Amino acid sequence: SSLVATLRAWLDAFGDTVAAADSLYVHQNTFRYRLRRVAEVGQLDLADPDQRFAAMVQLRVLGLD
């Protein structure tokens, strides 16, 4: 889904939404909207480093690339 790809791109860009949006070839506002949806649907606090790390590990372990 685009939400998983959005989260992966954002984590890979170390939170740089401009670079992450460019990597997915989407407008920055679209990317920010998707990132808000990721946080809402996944009940993630993306400002929390522990939750970001847990999300990164889960994406890698489950192979959700």
C-alpha cells in the first residue's frame, strides 16, 4: 500500500519529508497527508524515537518493502 511505502521512505530519509516525497515522486503535501494517515491508522507517534525504531524493525523483519 502507499502508506507502507510512505513510512518506509520517511524512515529511510531520516524524517526528511522533502527527500522522502521526492523519492516516491509525490507532492510534499500528498506525502505529509499520507504520513498523518500512517500515524493515525497505525496508532504511531512518529515523534517518539522508540516507536520509529520499532516500526523500522517491523518493516524489515516482515519484509514489507
